[in-house]
Amino acid sequence: MNDSYTEINDFHSPSKEELSALAGSLERGEPTPAPKARGKWRELTLDKRPASLRLTVALLVSFAFAFTFTLFGPYELYIQSERYLTFPFSDFALPMALVALGVFALLFAILSLLRGKLYNYAVSVVFAVTITGYIQRNFLNIDHGALDGHAIEWTKFALQGVLNFVFWCLMLAAVLALLYFSRKGWTNTVRALSAFLIVVQTVALVSMFITDPPKKKPDDVISSDADIYNVTTGNNVIFFLLDRFDNVYADAVMDSNPQWEEDLKGFTYYHNFTGSYTRTMPSVTYLLTGVKCDYLIPYNDYFKEAWSSSKFLVDIRDAGYKRRIYTDQSYAVGDPGNLLGLADNFIENKQTTNRGKMLRYMLSLSAYVYSPELFKPYFVVYTGDLASVSTAERDDLSVYKVNDPAFWNGYRDDGITVEDGAGMFTFYHLSGPHEPYLLDENGYKMDKSYEIKDLYRQTTGDMNMIFAYIAELKEKGLYDNTTIIISADHGRTGTMTALNDVRCLALFIKPAGADGTQPMKISQKQICQDNLRASIISYFGLDASAYGRTIESIGEDEDVTRYFYMQGSDEERRHRDVEIVTYEIKGDANKFENWKEVGRDPIRYPYYDAH
């Protein structure tokens, strides 16, 4: 028997007794009796098609579904998003393939057990979801940007979401209509398009592996959280970096917390302080190295060049001071080996992968790109979540991740530990005003939020915990010989072609030896991150002349020309890294009329463009 089966095959054939009873009912003028439940069930499941035909269709549909959503999708996402991932492809490839195999086997088993109309409807749904998901991924997705924690305003896409969902419903209706009007056409279409998806995506996957193969990730050095709350008996410089801590946010939380004036005694608030770039990469790296990023070389090459050529940590090390850098590996360091020998907490140790977390997050990302627009909010995965997949092999160590609730909970549990030493530079990278917001105003974990009110709660919580840290320094007699810096890598962000407002950072400094009884000062010095780097060198008593002018050497009313480099988008704002827009700042940086665009240069190797 071939594929040309008649539609009678799907119907129940009545017995002689049923025909006789039906004829008697008609002669007596009685209404036609409804089929019995067993007859209805048999009508749904009766199937005279050859098993080979049903199994072939079920196999192709099941494989296309599993291959698209649980193999090709995650593999493609890994290759395209490798810059944000800390786990190697070798840890990911086989477990993901086994998941795909399991999904295929389960789905194939279920479809193979079905018959008749139940089989037809089930195959139709699986096929419609697969083909529509493929269309969604390749042609219909709205670019919401990299999932780096920034809030996505889903309400802005409500209309597109509804229209998109209608399209999904129409695709399912089209498959069911084809089933109704032509069983043979339905069978041939399902088989052909399922096979087509498998072949096309296989070719695409092979091509990706040839043109852009996964890079071997070093796993013999980790950015550990070792000795994270340690302070020396000598000259300490402690830098609390709150990501995206714009002075607009600082002013707002200070207005809401007037009691902070007491906590900030001895500090100077520099209110006319500018950063370098608009995003974490390359702001943190530039802040700690002074090596400019022109996006003319791949990002990993930039990280390697910046950390290897900069003398900042080398000079501190060679002067006999310790260095501990607790920051985000993907956005600031790249290969952890770049800081081996430069930062004491970057140590030789095997990095392992939590495979359960890894699979869960990668499958969520796959669902995010293939699902209808209305369902995408349920599958968002933050790049910080992906960083939590990597762990240290030693039980007494963890890989440092930017996680404010975990950082402050650990501080509550352990407190400051004092160790002998000439001094130390400690750099803490925290989320601060950067979403998602996980910290409440008291420094405890709260439910994830993207609301602006929780931006201020998290920032307030970080500041309150910093004040608790400072209070302990005082209790242990370490406050006077410790310089404390509270600042940011960059200010407010947004995907735009040009700036529409100023970008000034918060900067609070309490130098070692400052009188802690004096009220907080506010300075309008025209300074930037280059001056801050020079000042840090000077706080260790080292010659800062090679680093430019220190903050302290600049006069309060002195005019200084500063520069700022913005990562500009295209006109449609679909791609975040298209060109570097250079601004020259003369005068008060808090006044936008003092910002002048002086150049635009194309970005050759973008970092943030989402795929």
C-alpha cells in the first residue's frame, strides 16, 4: 500500500447489528442515536495507514523539532554569544546533544503510539511549532539588544506581540486546514519541510563550525573570590565600583538619605567627573589600565593587550603592595590568565562547569529566540546568570561574579579579616544602579526587578553596606591608613546614535589620613578617569608623573579639556556597536552645551551587538 490512502480509513466501520438498529430507528422515525463513547474513541484512533508511513513522518517531525530547538539553537547561540560565556564548548557540546537525543526519543515514542486523528493532530501541532519557530528565529524577531541586564520595555512591543501571536495561530490553522482538505498533501508537506529544516540547519551548523569555530577557553586560571574581605595593616586603597553609578543617581539617593552626611564625613564628592566609555566593556579595563579601545582588534586581543602593556598594576606590585581585583571576567578581563601575576586573587586552579545550570540557561535562551514575542519575557536569561555556571575545582574557592546580595551576605558572615602587609589595592566591582535589581535598601536579597524605584533601592543598599564596611574599618583601627573610593565604570546608558544628555559619574574619595570629623566636601574640579588612575598610584606614595595629572594637582577653577567615547548605534537602533562617537568636553561637564561632538569612527569588531 502506498501513500494514497482513502479518507475512509480514518472512520469507524459499523457492524451488521449497528446497521440493523439504525435502519429500525429510521423506520420508526426515531432520531439517529449518538455514537457510543467507545465508537468515538475508535473513530479518533482507527488508522489503516502502514506503520512505516506513520513512523517515517513521526521520526522526521520529532527530529526536526529536537534538532531545531535543543541542538541547533543552543549550539548557534553558544557560537554567537561566546564572548559572554565562561564555560568551554567541550563542557557544553555532549550534554546538550544528549538532551536533544532525549527530547527526540521521547517525542518520537509519543507520536509512534498515537493513531488516526489523534496522531494527525499531534503531528500537526509539533510540525507547526517547529516551522513557525524557525521562521520566528530567522525573520520575525525584534532585536531587544544583548541580555546584559538592561530592562526591556515589553509594553512598547505589545502590538507587535499580538500580531506575532496571530501569525503563529494562522500557521497552525494552515497546517490543520491542509490536513482537512488533503491528507496526502499534508503528509508530503510535513515530511518534505521537516527534512528541509534538518538539512538546511545541518549545513548552517557545519558552516559556523568551519568559519567561526568555538575557541578553547583556558581553564587553568580562575578569577577567584579568595581573601575577598581582607585588609592589610599597611596602606590600603579600597575601590568600590558601582556599575552605572551616574551622579544623577548619586544625587537622588543622597537626597533621600540625609543621614549619609554623617557617614561621608572626611570624603570629597567630585561632582564634575567624567568617564571614558558608555558601557562596562571597555570602561573597567580602561579605568584599570589606561589602554584605549578603538574596536580595531577582536575583543579578546584588546583584553590581552591592555592588561599586558599597562604598568598600573605592575607598578603597585613592584612597590611591594598586594593587588586583588574582583570584577566581571567576560566584560573586563577576558582570559583570566591575563591577570595571573598581576592580581593576587587570579590563581592557577581548574575551572569546572555546573552542567545543570548550563543546560537550563542555554535551553531558556533557545526558547527566547524561537518563541513568540508575547512569550519571550518568560525566557530571558541575564549574562550574569550565565557567569554563575562556572565554579572553582577547589571547594574552598569560588569564581567571583558580580552579585551584590551574595557579596554583602558573605561580608555579614565573615566581616573584615586583617592580614600583615605593606598595603593593598582592592577593587570591588558591584552592580549598583545596574539592572537587574536584586538588593533591597538594607543590603538583603529581594525578588528580581527592573523597575526604576528598585534601582534606587539597590543603590541605597550598596551604599548602606559600604558604610557598614567603613564602620568596621574604624572599629579595627584601619580607617586612618585606608583610602576609600566609591565610583563607577560608566554612567547612564541607552542604545542611541548620539548622546542626548551629559554622562557624569559619581566619585567619592576619602584619602588616608583625612580628618573623619570634617563634613563632606563637594568639588567641581574638571577631572576624568585618567586623573583617578594617577591619583591611585600617588596614594601608594609612587611617582604618578607617567600617568598624567592627579586629581589633587588640578585646581578647583582650572579649565581642563576632557574626552568621552560613546558606542553609537545605527539609525534603527538595532545594532549597539556601529561607531565610536568622540566628544570633547570643555567646562562644567554637567552642562550638555559643553559637550561637543568632534569625530565618528566605525567599529570594526563590535562587542555588544546582539544576535
